[in-house]
Amino acid sequence: MFAVSLSRYERETIINFNEEEKTADVYTHSPALKQRLKMMAAKYPQDVQMIRKNGAGGITYRVAKRLIHISLPKSADWKASRSAKAKEADYASHFKAHKTSKH
């Protein structure tokens, strides 16, 4: 197969599940989501498995349904509170140290 260049509009993601099974199939062309699912499959193989590549850049993973979430939007107050807590805990320096230690 040959590589297909898709527009951002064409890079769809489809999440498919039913009420009976405990897993969902996640089909995606999103580079960021493909990378995240690949990492999850390596770290949590019991919950995430790559099951199919379509040859045109799309990939399907089987994911435990308990990992699929749709959440309510966060309020500005909630975001400000979380930001303040992160600053208080000096999270930024922790992140920078963690990021530089990988290289």
C-alpha cells in the first residue's frame, strides 16, 4: 500500500461499542491519538491492543470501555484552582526536570 496524505478534516476518529461487550474499537487517523494508543498498548496490554492497520494510515485499537470518557467542560474557577495548586507544588520545574532527564 502507499501512504495517503489526508487533510485535517479527513483524519477522522470513530469510537464504536455496544452495551454488552466490555471493549470499544477506536479507529483513527489522528497522529496524536495513534501515538497515545500505541503508548497505552505498550504499557497496558491487558486494556489496549492494536488490532488492525488499514494500509492508508488508519489504525484500530481495542480499548477497555472503562478507559473511554466523555466529561463535562471544566469551569474557569476549576481551571484557576488547578493552576494555582500546580504552581504551589512547583509542578513546572518537576515537568522540566522530567523532560530533560529523558535526553
